[in-house]
Amino acid sequence: MRVLFTVSDWPTHYFPMVPLGWALQAAGHEVRVACAPSQARTLERAGLTPVPVLGDLDMVFLSRFKNLTDIKAGTWRYPGLPGLHPDTGEELESLDGFDFAGYAQECKRRIAGETGKGLAGVLAFARAWQPDLVVHDRHSMDGIFAARALGVPHVAHLWGPVGTEEDDPELHPLPVDYTRAFPRHGLPEMGPGLVEYVIDPCPPSLAPPTGATRLPVRYVPYNGPGAMAPWALEPPARPRVCVLWSNSVGRTYGTASYLVPRVVDALAGQDLDIVLPVHPDDVATLGELPDNVRVVEQFPLHLLLPTCDAIVHHGGAGCVMTAAAAGVPQLALTFGPEQDADGSRLAATGAGRHVTGDRATPELIQSAVTALLSDPSYRAAAARLRTENGARPAPDRLVPVLEHLASTGRLPATPAAPHTASPSAAA
């Protein structure tokens, strides 16, 4: 079987698909990943074969443009933060003197051009390679377009607690076809009705809304390459708290949204072992750190979290899901609609707390982390998420389901049976 993956221009959107790619390849199937050129090296390092034919739709650029649009419309959620110029990242304290209308038109033309380039590129490759099945991340309509044009089944792969049908349009559950490529090729308009099947890696307590048929799968964390440090195998002498922040948050919302120094200051006086897995670009910004803070680089989160008692992060789906799989209580300090949704849905399970980043004072951070470590209900709820995840079918159990869908166009009568892992494997 030939399986075409299509992915959007952001690794955390497609990292949950990587274990499925491994499972398909281990079963003898061919997997190719249509991507933007910027993602080719990341996919190669993940052990998958990239096909760099999609347009360059940088998610940071798109997010900055959306932020400016919200500021102009008066719907900006974070009044304390300035908007950033979509191209340069320059902080714009005011839009006075900035030709937003003219710039917006240019941005829309650029987005439509890159989208059209990607749709044409994936269709040309798909016609030449002839896949039997297409698996695409939630933001990649390239896969839907190619599959519908060729008449082969396709499945959306979710990456976290936001689904394909949401009441809040700010969550952008699915992309919009501004190019009108779908009707030009005789296809239905792009929309939720085209998504018939979703691969859902969320534990049931975090199940995202969708009208599609769910194919449940265990979330197997992949956080990029990296080595396991021997010290991480030694039980810490005091509670260990991981503090993780995506550098994309600062690139999207400005330097004031980088809350790691504030979190460290809030926790510095506590009897804790604090671990900071940071991007190399951010090391210099941290300054002198307390003795109980350890900085690590290129340390995949799923290797670190089993040794931790709590995690503080920015609310990204990769953090939420990896911590859920490890059974670790979480504090999400969020900027952005999707991260807000991730954080609030996590808090609703009882496995963590959520505070929007603009409200995250040092006192509130310290209080929240103290509660996560001292109140056993958070640990119990986090353990339930871990158990729920471990009870779902592993990616290899999904392969026969996808084989049946590819060959018949429908799901088998009997779904994949769960394969319950041991606690250590589920983590």
C-alpha cells in the first residue's frame, strides 16, 4: 500500500503522525510526506521520506498577520502585548501610519499564491505516485484536495484537543480554500463535510469535537531527536518541575510573552529541582540562574517527563499531550486561542491548571505549582489520563484498519482492538 501524508508548515502539527508513519513502514507499506521545503530536513530526521512540493505558508507569519487583523478589528485578546509585523517581527505599538489595508491585500495574495502552489504540487505528485490512501494533519487541506481529485480515501490526523468542528471560529479548525481550487476541479467546497474520518490521539477525557468518524489511537510522543541523559534516570531528591516554552510563542506574540524568566523567579525560592529544556537561541536570554535550575538542550520531552512531578508550559498541544501520556500534572500559561482551548480543556479534566499568559503573575504561578505538587487530586487525574491513553490502540493496531479503508473505501466492521501497554510503555 502507498500512503501519502500531507503536513502543514509546523512540526508540532505533524509530530503525532510520525509513529503512525513508522508503523506503516514497519508493516511493509510505502510512506511519502508532502511538505513545504522548510520541513524536509525535520521529516528526514524523523525517519520519514519528505516530498517538498507544498507552498511556504509559515505559521508564524500567518499568526502575526491574524494578530494584526484582530488588533485592527478591536478583538485582540492580549491588550498588554503589541502586534508584530508579520514579515520582520518588529513590535508595532500602534497601527497608525501603517497601511494595514494595503498590506493585508498583499498578504492575502501571497497566501493564496503559496496555497495554490501547494495544491498544484501535491496533485501533480499524487497523480504520478498514485497513493492508495492519504493521511493529512488538520491544517493541511492539500491532502483532502489530492485524495478527492484522485478518488482515494483520506483521513485527518488530529494533534491535540482541538477538533475539526469548533464553535469558536478563532480556533480555525480547518483551513479555507481561498484559491477556489476545489470547485474549479469539480470538487465540493472545502469544509467539515469533507472530513469523514479522523485519527484521534486524545484520551477520551480530552476528546476534541468533530462530526467525523473517530479512529482512536494511542498518543505515542515524538518530540524530535535527542539523547537520554543518564542523570534523568536517577530519582530526584526533591520534587522536579519541568519548565518548557516554545520559542514560537515569542516569535508570534513578542518578547513579553516569553514567561520562562518569570516562572523561574516564581519558583526559585522553593525546594524544587527545576529543569529547563530550552531552545539554544534562548539560553543567552536567561542570565544567571539559581543553583536548583538545570538547563538542558535537545532533550526530548517524552524522555524527561517520566522523572518529573509537574510541568509548566505554554499550552501547546505537544506539551499537553506528552504530559498526559506521562501522567504528569500541568500548568498551562497560554497566549493564543488554540493554546487557551488546550489549557482550559486540560483543566477541565482535573489534571492541571490553566492561566492566560497576561494574568500569570509570579504569585499566581507559585501558588498553582504548589497546588499541583501538594494536592493529590491533580496527580490522580493525570494518572487517569495516562491510563486512558495507554488503553487506546497503538499505532500498529491502526494499520489493518487503514489497509481495509484503502482497499474498500470503508472501515472494517470490527474496529482495531485496544492493545494495553504496560505503564512504562504507555509513558
